[in-house]
Amino acid sequence: MIDKFVLGMATLRILSGSLEVLAALIMLRLNQVEKALLVNSALALTGPLVLITTTTIGLVGIADRLSASRIAWIAAGICCLFIGILKK
């Protein structure tokens, strides 16, 4: 039997990947750089959102096996990732 947390994480990644492929097909269909950039910009939001959501699901799945200090370190690491990604 598949763990419900793993299933949730995998489902989100499949949906995210499908969205990426769909966006690529839309770009090809539009065949204009300006419109392709707009489609690409819309995708820029999905990556971090999927990362946050899948990480949250995973952490909820193992929260009962982690101490509060370890969860705090994981949260700090995720914050550092986002600071590095979003910092211009």
C-alpha cells in the first residue's frame, strides 16, 4: 500500500510536470516570443508553490518522528532556500 503522504507529494509533482508540458505546447501554439514569455512568467509561480506544498506534506508525514528543534532547522533551511531564490 502506498503511503498517503508519498501519494500526495507524487500527485503534486505529476500535476506540476503536466502543467509544464502543457505550457510548452501552448508556447509552441502561440509561436510568438512575447506571448511565450507571458506563459513562462505564469509558470514562475508554480515552481516555488509546488516546492512549498510538497515539502509541507512530507514534513507533516514525518512530524511525529522529528523533534521540534529538527523541524525548526528544516524550516530555517527552507527559508534560506527561498531567500537565495528570490533575492535579486
